[in-house]
Amino acid sequence: MRLRLAIAAMLPALALAACGTSTTAEDAGPTRTVKHAMGETKVPMTPKRVVVLDTDKLDSMVSLGLAPVGAAQAQENQTWPEYLGSALAGTKPVGTLQQPNIEAIIALKPDLILGSKFRQAAFYDKLSKIAPTVFTERVGITWKENFLLDAEALGKKEQAQQLLTAYGTRAKEVGAKYAKLQVSIVRFMPTEIRMYGPQSFSGIVVGDAGIPRPEAQQLNDQEDRRFGKLSQENIAKADGDAIFYSAYGENAAKAQAEVTGGPLWKNLGAVKSGNAHNVDDEIWMTGIGVTAAGKILDDLDKHLAPLA
């Protein structure tokens, strides 16, 4: 009788292990403790099978010479960011940022999951039962701190710090040439137009370069200085010595074409002087990492050079 009871008690644990949901840091050998937005987690010294649940973590891993086995997509059936090249060719989709696919994650048998409290707090308990899970707090404004935390979980923090230092040095070198220009950042969304402020990812990169922004885009009257809304009637707030604009998705691209083909947009000083540049949304808006930041600096240097 006791033997039958003991076997019965073991069955749930054996079933859990069989379906791959009991992966823990201890199973992978020696561990490190990482403090993050949800507490403290023991992670493998050198994670081998990483699943990431936000776009910035794609950039983080590729910047560090790594690739996740699985990743959440901004939208279903979306392709991986082109600017990251072929590094993600073997990465499998695991749902969306707002709705990770738990079954798909389990199937990949990860030994580390990287996500963000801002987007996936409700899934943390389930995820942490699958594998050690490390969450950053927010997205965007804290992109450098997020990169360092992700890198710490990956065992690559020193390399990440070196990349950030090199980025900061280059930002100052690029920006020193254009300190007298004002750069405008505009994004077309499916249902609105936005101007991006100093606390947005691309705004931070431009700020790190020391390149000024138009007064209207400082967003000093807002608590959240990531972005403000524009209408076609007040599109003049989008003007600057140069405008860098992008669109999020196909519907936004159609809206962008309508606005940029209209008289109010064409009347902007930067447009009339040929200094309005359509840039890659994946780099300027959703990349949110050191590789994307470097490519923003590339765009600034390329398009502002004629104005210097």
C-alpha cells in the first residue's frame, strides 16, 4: 500500500518533467543570482536555450553575438527585424508581446526566459515554472539599463558595458558635427501621427549625440515625454532642420503616404529643402538596443552631413 501511494505521489512530478515544464537553473549546473523587476532568480552560468519576449531583447542578444531559440513577435506572423540580418534565422515564434504562447515556449525547453514587467507581468508565474525568468521593468527610456540586465542574465555584462561605452563615444563624435541643427522625429501609426520626444528610444539616441530638438518636441508640458500627438492641422510642429519619419505597419504606411503627399506636409521647411527622410521603423522605434542605436547614428551622419 505504501509503495502504491509513493508511486502515485511521484506521478505528477514525473509528468511535469516529461512535458518539459520543470526546467530549472539547477538542472543546468552552476548558477548565478540575478536581481530584476520581479525579484531574484538563479540563472545558468551560460544559458544555451534562451526565449525572449520583447523586441529590445532580440537586439540585445544579437549585439552580444547570440541568438534566442524562440521570441515573441510584435504582431502575429511578423518577420524578424531585417536590420539584425540572418542571426535570427533559426529563432522560432512564441506568440506576441502581449500574449506569449506558453505551449510553444515549453516545447523549446528554454533554460532562460527574458521579458519585461511592463508587458508580461501577468505571465511571470507561469513562465518562471518553465525556466528561470528575468524581467526588466520598463521599455524604451531605460534601454541601456535593460541591456545590461539582459546581458547579466546571459553572462555577458562586461561585453555589454564595452558596447555601450563604444556607442556613447561614437554618439558624441557624430553629434559634434551637427550641434547647430534641430532634428525632428515623427512616426505614423495606423490611427494617429506622433512626434517623438527626448524620453523615447530614438530621442535618447539623438540626445546622446547632443543634437538639439525643436522646442515643440521637447514635450516639456507632458509628464510622459516619450511622444506627443500631431494632427494634419498642427503638422508644423513636425518641422526642423531635418525630419526623420517612419511608419508602423502597412496601414500606417498608407496614412503616411496620404499625409506626406499633401500640401501641409510639403510646406514644411525640411521637406521643401529636401531634408525629410523616411527611415526604418524597426531601427528607430522598435529596435531599442545598442545595434539599432548605432544604425540611428549612421542615419544621422548620412543625412545631416549636407547640412553641416
